[in-house]
Amino acid sequence: MRTALRTSIVTAALAGAMLVPAAGSAFAAPAPQAVTSTKAAASQAERVVINKHLVADMVNSATESPSVKIFIVNEDGTTRPKTLASLDRGHTKQSVQGTVFTLTKAETAEPVLTVFENGATTSFPLPKGKAATPAPSENDRYAGQAVSIGNGMVAVLRNKAEGPEAWIRAVGPQWKPGDDYMSRVLTMLNRQQTSAAVGGVSLKLTKADTAEPVLVVTEGGASKSYPLPKGKAATPSSCVSEVKHVTVGAGGMTADLTMSPKGPKAFVHAEGPGDWTLTLDRSHPKGPDSYYLRIINPNSAQPVLNWKTQGGENVPVKTASFPALPKGCTFEYKVTEEQTGSATTGVTTQTQAQTPVQAQTAVVPKGAVAAGAELPVETVADTDDSTTLAAGAGLFAIVAALGTSVLRRRRNHG
């Protein structure tokens, strides 16, 4: 009976000894010894055995950032409740009585706990989680693609919300890609300043208003190009063209021609007694029947203004083209081209249904216009149709008030 009892005690002791690794054996192990059945229910931590005196609870997931808590194991196998060391992304290294615990690759999705003790390092990978979102850096505003352009200079090429930028910085002669480049700024090129010269080198930012600008570096007659990252094309500051001034008749009659996304617009102004104005646009391209004045091809990309200045059937029609729409702007309507028309005008006739043509009439100017002041571009480009009167008879009365034989001759043309 006693022999059997002693045998069972010895067997149990040997079994217990096999379950507990010898001191220092964890350092030589190529992989961590995970206790697969042990999970901290509250935090879903994975527990690994560091050695016979230490264990680590490791947490990492898509919703939880990596963290490690180190606990001491008592001689009876129980774990002390007080944490010996605690690591996370904000605190990645801690030393306790000569043992150094480090959370490496903490910003990645696969961080690793390393334990350095007695000259040996053991690694314990955490569960796979989610990489950290990079925190904004004060240097992010100036970071970019750094390329060597020679003569101890690099060009840091950017093309973000600020638009294309080429920061020219001084570096040492041994600089190579991957080295730090946040050194002294020599000059900077952008859409406002597209050229510069530094140290005998000519720099130019070409295609600056497009989505794919290029830095061109010229030295000793030889040029080399450095494409910037692709970005967004520049947005035009205004989609209204410059004003083109045209004399369209005797007696100080002029027309201010502009082009905008809404189409062509002609602001006609007659000076002298009984000043009057007339606005022609895409919806109202024709003047009154008493005077030959009209926009030809109003729905095309290249409309023209036609007019006659004297009486008689054989009087030639004079023509002036409208300014082009500013680069980068588009029309708000379908552009339609026209085919060859009368020999008199030298322009074309629309084959597709046009916008209904209405006769424009004049309006007696008020305020600054009546006083002879020039209209600003905004006024010329944005004159509303409501500024014209619907009664064609009003124009006859005003023109008659001018009392000139030239104007009387104009009535003979339609």
C-alpha cells in the first residue's frame, strides 16, 4: 500500500516538472510558448509564457490598438494581479531589474514583443491587428518626392491642394535618395512664380496650369526634365473674356464684345444726344429692323458680330469676331457649328434648329452710363436681358432724336 502511494506521488511530481519549463529555457526557444486555453475574457487577451516566472497578456485587433501587460508567476503557478510592465504605442519600452521589454513595429498591423534578458532576446508576435493612422507632422506641408538636380541641390516635388510646387533645397554632395532633405530652402517654384536661377542653374516650372506640370533644369545649355506628381489643373480665376472694343457706326457708336460660358455678348452704346444702349446675346442675337446689327453663329465657339454703317443695298457688311472663351472654361450649352451661308456675310447658316431669335431694343441709359462713364468688364459681361425694353418703337424715337442724315440712311437697311 505504501509502495503504491509513493509511486503515485513520484509520478505526479514528474508530470508537474515536465509542465514547467526550466529557468532560461524560453530564451533559447525559437517560438513563444502560448497557453492556448487561457484567454482574458474581459479584454480577449492572448496569454504567452515568457519563462517560468513571467507571462504576458497581449491584445491587438482591428478595433483595439496593440498592448502588452507583463505579470509575475508565483511558485504555485498563480499569477500576481499587479502588472510588472505595460506597453502600448505610446510607451513601447520598459526595463525591470535588468530585463528589457520592447513593443517593436508598434505602428504596424503586426507588432512584436521582445524580451531581452541575460544577453539573449526572445520574440513574441502579437495577434494581427490594424496599422496606426499616421499622425500629422509639421513637415508634411513640405514633404514630397525628392530628386537630385546636381550642384548640391535637390528638388522636392509636390502637387497637392496647394497646387504644384518645386522646393529647391541645399544638400551635401553625398546626398542620395532616401536621405533627409529638410534642409535650407534656396527657392520655390509654383503657379505664381514659374522660373528662377540658383547657382548658375536655370529652373522653370512648365505646364504649371495643367494636371501634369514638369520642372525643367537647364545648365550649360543642357536641360533635364523632372515630372511632378499628377494633380489637378488650375481653375481659371474668371471665365469671362477680356473686352474687345469695336466701332460699329458713325456718331460714336461702339460695341463691347465679350465671351463667357453663357455665350457671346455685345454691349452696344451710342453717344451723343439721347444716349442709348443695346445688348445682343445668344438668346437675342439680332438688333432692331431699322439697323443692320446682329450676332452670326451665336451657338458656335467662334461667333461674329455683323453690322452696316451706311445706306444702300451694295454697302458691305463689316464683321468682328468675339474674344475666345478663357482657357479651361466650358460653355453651358451645346456648341453647334454652321455651314456656308450668304456671300455677303462670309459666315455660315445653322443647319440645326437655333434658339428663337427676338429683336433687341434699346434702353435709355441711367446713372453713370448716361453721364458718359465707361462700363466695367463685369457690367459688359453680365448685362441682363431685363435691361432692354420690349417696345421697338422706343428705339425709333431715340434714333430720330439724333437728327442726323447718317442715321436716317441706316433705316433703309434690314
